[in-house]
Amino acid sequence: MVTRYRCAACGNLTRFDVVASRRTRAFHHFTLGGELRIEDEVVLEESVDEVTCRWCGTGAAVEVTDDVVG
């Protein structure tokens, strides 16, 4: 499920800057040439710290909508 946002100040439904914190577990696979490939990444924790509307720049009027995506 994906969280959808709506800006009550300007009506924006499509463009937001989202600052999130994640704690993950991942398998780091280094090639013989030293290049890193991250595989099997699992999100253990995730929290949204801040959401700001890209259209009007406010974060105070951003709401989570009931629209379900995914």
C-alpha cells in the first residue's frame, strides 16, 4: 500500500517532497572488481518525518488521503 497525500491549501494531489527515515537489512555483494551490488534489501522500519507540498511550499496543510494505490 502506498500513502497518498493532498494539500488542503492549494489542492495538489501529485507533487510532494517527502523526508523519510528507514532502517534496512541488505545483502552487500562485492564483485571481484570491487563494485557493490545491494541485493535482498528488506525495510525493517520506516517513518515519514516531513511532507511538503511542491506547488505551494507548505507542510502544514498536507493531509493523508483515503485513496488507496497499489
